[in-house]
Amino acid sequence: MFKYIVRRILQAIPLVFLITVIVFTLLKFSGDPLAYLAQDPTVTEADRFLLRAKLGLNDPMPLQYVHWLIGDNWYWRDIDGDGVVDEPGTRMGILRGDLGESFRFRKSVNDVFAEHLPRTLMLAGTAYIVTVVFALVIGVFAALRQYTIADNIITGFSFITFSLPVFLLALILVQVFAVEARKAGLPALPVSGLCDPRGDCSTDEVIRHLILPVLSLSLISIAGYSRYIRATMLEVINTDYVRTARSKGLSENRIIFLHALKNASLPLVTLIGLDIPGILSGAVITETIFSWPGMGYMFTQALDQLDAPLLVSFVLMIAIAVIAFQLLTDIVYAWLDPRIRYT
Amino acid sequence: MFGSKPRRLVGLALVLVMSLTLLVGVAQAQEPTTLVIGWEQEPPLLNPRSDMAFAGLMDEFYGRGVWDWDVNRQIYPIMVEEIPSPDNGLVTTNDAGNTVVTYKLREGMQWSDGEPITADDCMFWHDIMMDPAKGTFQRGVYPDVVESVTKVDDLTVVLAYNAPFPDYESQATLTCSFPEHILGPVVEAEGTIDNAPYFLGQGTVGYGPYVLSEWQVGSSMTFDANPLWDGAAPAFQRVILRFILDSAQMQNALEAGEIDVAFNFSDDLVEGYQAIAGSDVFSTPGVFGDAIWMNVGNGGHPALSDVNVRRALIHAIDRAALAEELVGPGTEVPKSWYAAQFWPEDLPLDEYDVDLANQLLTEAGWVDADENPATPRVASGVEGVTDGFPLVLRFYTTTRQIRMDYQTFIQEYLNEVGVQTLLTPVPANLLFADFLENGILDTGDFDLAIFALSAGALSPFANAPEWFGCEGIPTAEKPNGNNGWGWCNPEWDRLDLEVGVTVDPTARLELAQEAVRQFYSGAHWHGLYLRATWYAVNSAVVNPESARMVGTLSSNYFNMIEMWQPAA
């Protein structure tokens, strides 16, 4: 197993760098990050040159990538455009733990991530826990009551919810629970934000602000996951070993939750392993709609300004997370099913 | 009718709803002296001279300048005793014929931390402006036109330009809004202000009606009344800027009472804001105007090199009807790129006239050979163009909705006169990218384009040879120009330079009006509408009449915020 893990990690390294090269190249061909200054005639060419020089945008593209990798504190630049190099850069490069400086946020990418990641983990992590718990309960419930009215109602709601785009669901929830509820004089949920700026940003206030974005994220996922769990549970509860367990007189709860659910959750582990890296990337649409200042919110703003250092670091982080969680999934698989062995 | 299992499901749903209600709690009562403004973009830094427009707006709260303009675009003093002018002897001409302006700071002004504001603060920022190594931000023309700044005494500074400089009120003005006692030590230690905590909201002091008390990154910014401000005391003790990126959510937040003011929303959202009960919606004239730009000499369609074809195209479009329909009732079509006060009285507007458009096109040699309106006109005897060459134009704009709507309607209008267009909306960073970044405009890879380029609201001096001058047409040898439409008129170049150095107001206006005429004669720019600045205020919180005390320039939405009053 150890050899397998080491081999997978070694295989991942060139893959990760290939991904960063592709993303970096695509971004460079997506336009000028300072193009928005072009509509302002008061911005002089000297201003633009200075800004470009400081951000390293005047360097040739391959060199910009090299700087992102190994830093530019060895590379002297002409800052004022007089043809004479003035000062070296200040970045250490990703291989030395420095992800670069964000064009959009004007601070180090490490700091930007440190600010936004915890908020995303709070939102998406909560949403994911809610999703898995409710999906398990609803999926198992529906499987055990196949073709009953309850099962049909759940199926109907699942299809409706699953068909809704997340932005539409979010806006419907806001309209109902924030706007209309307030108009009707009922207790209302907040429209957006992390907490009420008039308040003290206490824990219960943050929880109130979490409800609608978590619901937006979870409802659709619960619909999908619960259908998946229902299908795998149905498959398992009709297998021979479950019949054997019943004939041996084991309690129904023990059969369902100890024996059947463990085997039914094997495919779910793959699903979760694939989805968790998505948590780190944040829910771009949901965070933007709810002004939740997490990774998705950050990504929108960075993309708007073609903030290459931040976007490439972001993709790198997701790529590493995907690889890591795939590996973790394999390990959990082996733990859940002792017949699985890796060499 | 229902069995026990569905009943259990309904019960579960009820429990969930009740739990939600408990969590929600009762909506918080709003403090009467707090004003919450929805802010659509959070700046990375508080430096008003950074490249983020929404940072520039914030200094109205905590860091006022030496003077400003009111809602009627009348200048008024803030940090100075009076506005310098030749009449009061504070604007003179030195032996070299260059403009010299004396700034007399008011006595007794204090930063929000209690330190006095003196000439040293002005001298400090001048030093920063003249040395690019000391900070990365937009300096404008300041380093190019300022000769020297001299401290006369603690409250008097003299700024000398290196040429006659009639725009001393609006451009390259002395800045005294940054505290030397806070930022000076940073420059001494680091050589630059780029990483000063001051701009991240740490230890930020200023001279304004409010002082920054909290910045929750990604969420909100809170300003409290500045007790050391010696101007009118603000009626709202606290102003909170709440960052909301999504335009639909901004509207919801106003409707739900989470914010009290929304501003700068696009014209298509006005009706939605007006429909909110208790909201008061008003606008001020904008300074940004969308226009059609025609590529007249930088690799555009050969037909566009003929001024009569350009004129024909614009006669084919009913711009007044489009403004009325797409922007709103009463929206006017600007006659010129210049601000209206510089237009000559006889400046015409090319009216909608399809017959004239057809006539001009035919006379220019672009004929409807097969008399089939579904096919484009073709060249017939046009010099330098092969007969049969079709009149099909590449038409670009950004992905802003109103521009794409305009594009579609204009396509229909042009079809009517046998001109076909290929519509291509692209992201702004592709359209406006530099020549070396293969920007569509700069490389001349277009025939028509819709976008906004602001003219100075206070000055007739375009001061933009790289935008409109013959020298500004970008090439591989001169990639820094922005005149991607290739309009070259040496007479306009000469006039603009004259306007830039003519101090006498009457003579200057005459020159400016001639420059406006020359600009019109090029027929490369055709205004569509001036984008109004819209405000929506919750009239239960703010007295709507007092809220109309706003600025009308591009970055002074809240320059009278201290005059805003709570609702009765």
C-alpha cells in the first residue's frame, strides 16, 4: 500500500505542473489584465507602464511562468521605463512557498487564500455535511419504502429540485424567506453577507446568514445524492447476505445500518472523494449571489481581472486536492472492503 | 386518507420549519442614525489613486481633498481658505509665462487622530507623486506638468507648473489628503507606500466627516462620525458600506431593508428599484457615454474611410428612439464626446434620415446592385476597392447587456439600408487590451464598436494625443497609442494643444468650440446616450430631498454625505 501511495504521488507531480502550464497559457491568451484602464484617458501611459512593470506583466510570458515557479527576487526590472533596470522583484516563487501577488487584491495570494478559505469551508463544509446526512436519511428511507406514496413524493421533489439551476433556487429562497417574509411581517432571513454589519457578527448571526446559502447548495445535492443512495440500497437489500442475516434473526436496524448501509456506501465514497475538492473551490455562483466572501467569491473577482497568479494558484490547489482525495478514496475503499488490495 | 408514514413526513417538515423560524429570530431593529449603503465592488486598498474606481469613491467619507464640485458643478473650497483664481491673486504667471498657484490651507484643520494638517502633508504627497519608486498608483499628468512645489509657511504652498496650465482646478492639483506623520515613516523604512497598513484600513486617518472604524474584508466597511471634522456635522452618526456583488441581490437587500441606499445601478434596473415600496429613485447626469466608434483609418472596412459613408451609417440609425426605448424616457443623445458646456451653439446632430442614408451610400459608390435588401450593398467604382466588394462590417462591443441590445437594434437599422454587420460581443479585456496584447481596438481589428470613453467633465482639454492624435495610432513601432480607430486630423491636434495652454477663458472656449467642430467633422464618434448615475434610497431611513445633495462627477457620489438627513 505504501509503495502504491508513493507511486501515485510521483505520478501526480508532472500532471499538476502540466495543468498549471495549460491554465497559465490560457489566461495569457484571454486578454490584458489591465485592459479596463483603457477607458480612462486620465490614466497615462507612464501610469500603465509602471503598473505593468511592478506586476511583472512586461516580462515575456514564459518568464512570467518561471517567476511564478521560482520567484523573481533575482530578476531586475526597468520600473520607470527609462531603459535602465531599477530593482529586483520581491517574490519567492511557488516552489519556495510563495504563491505570488494577486493583481486584483494587491496582496500575496497566500494571504488572500488564508482570508477566504475558512469562510468557504464554513459554508461549503456545512452544506456538505447537511447534504450527506439528509441524503443518507432520505435515500435509505425511500429505499426501504420503495413505490409507496412517501417514496413517490420524495422522488417527485428530488426531480423538481434537481432540475433547478442553483442561481434560480437561491433567488427563489431569498425572495420567499428574506423579502416576502419581511413584507408579511414574519421573521425573515438575511438576503446576503457573512453577518449583519449593524450587529456584532456573533455566532448565531453568522448561522442565520448561513441558512439560505446552505439551503441553496444542499437542496440540489440532497436530491441527487438521495437518488443515488436509494438505488444502491435497493441493490444491497436484495442480496443473498442480507436475506441470510434476516434468516439468522438479526434485527432489521442492525441489518440495514450495520451490514447493508456499509456496502451500499462504497460507491458513495467515490462520489464524496470526487466532490470534496469542489468544497475547497467554493460555490462560485452561490457565494457571489449571497456575497459570501469565500473562495468562489474571490474566484469571480479574480477572473474578472484575469488575475493570473491567483487563478493559477487556485487551480493548482484544486488539482492537488483532487489527487489527494482520490488517493484517500482508494485507501478508504480498501478499509471498507477488505477484498480490495493495491499493489 | 394518509397513513402514518406520510404523517411522519409532514411532521418532520413542520419541525424543520419551526427550527428555521427559531434560528431566524426577530429582524433587528434599525438604528436611526446608521446609514447602510450597498457597495458593488470592494476595493483591495483604500488608496483613492489606485486603479480601483470604488476606492476612489470612499475618500468622500474619510479623506476630502483641497476642493470639490457641488451638484451644480460649482467649485467650493474644503481644505483651502478660498479657490485660487487670478482675481484673488492666488493664480499668477511667472517670468517664464507658466502658471503658478498658491494654496492657502485653512487654519485649525486636524487629522482624525488629532494631529494638525499642515503644508508638510502637501509637500509629502508631492514628493510621492514625483517619484514612481515610492508608490504604484495612477499619477495622471501631475509628474509631467508640475515644475515645483514650495512650502512658504505652515499653511501656504506654491505650486508652479512647467507651462501655462488653465486646468489647475481639475487636473494635477495639489493633494494634501494623506498624513505625512503616518505615511512618512513607512516611506523612510520601506522606500515605498505600496505596503503601508494605512491603505489596508489599519491606522487610517483622514480629513473628512467620517473616520474608518472597521473593515471586515469581503463583507463591509464601517465609518463613524469624525469628532474632529470642522465642516458640517453629519446627521448619520455611522455609515456602513456593505459589499454586494450581485445586482439582483442589491435590489433584494434594499427591498428587505438590509441596505438603505443603492447607487450606480444600470438603466435596465431602474424600474425594479422604482417598484420597491418606500424607495425614492433619482438620477444625476453621468459623465460616461456609450457611443459608436468607427474605424476610419486603421485597417477598417474600406467604405469607412469615406466620411460620407460614416455619415450615412449614422443617419440610418434612430438614436433618439433607441435611447428612449433602451435607456429610458427623456434620455438625450449627446452631440459630442466633449462635455456639453463646450459645444458650439451650431453643432449639429445627425438625425435619423433613411433616405439621406441611402442617397449618401449610393453617391459614395456603395450600391444595391441586385436590389435585394437581404444582400449587402457592394462597391461600384469606389477608388481602391474592387467592384462587387460587399459592405459587411465587423461590429464589436463588450458583454454589457445594454450594449448588446444596442448592437442588435443597430444591426436591424443598418440592414434597412443594405449594410450588413457581424455582431461580436467580447469581454472588455479582449476589446480594450493593449496593441502588444492583440487588443481588438488597438490592432484595428474592427469596423464598428460600442463602448464608453469618458471626456473631462470640467475641462475642454482632451489631453489625449495617444487617443485621438495622429501620433496615437498604434503600430508595432509605436505600440503605446490607443487611437485604434485611426482618426487623424492635424488641425484638431493643433487646437487641442492650444486649448491645453490657453489661460484666458474666453479665448479658450472659442478654441475648444473649434476643436469640437473638428471632432464632429471626423464622423468617427457617434454618441448613443449619456449613462445617468442612479440612486435609490429607502425613504423611511433617509430624507429623499437631502439625499439629492450628491456630486455629478465620475467619483463624487457622496461628496455631500454629511448633509444627508434621516427621515422625519
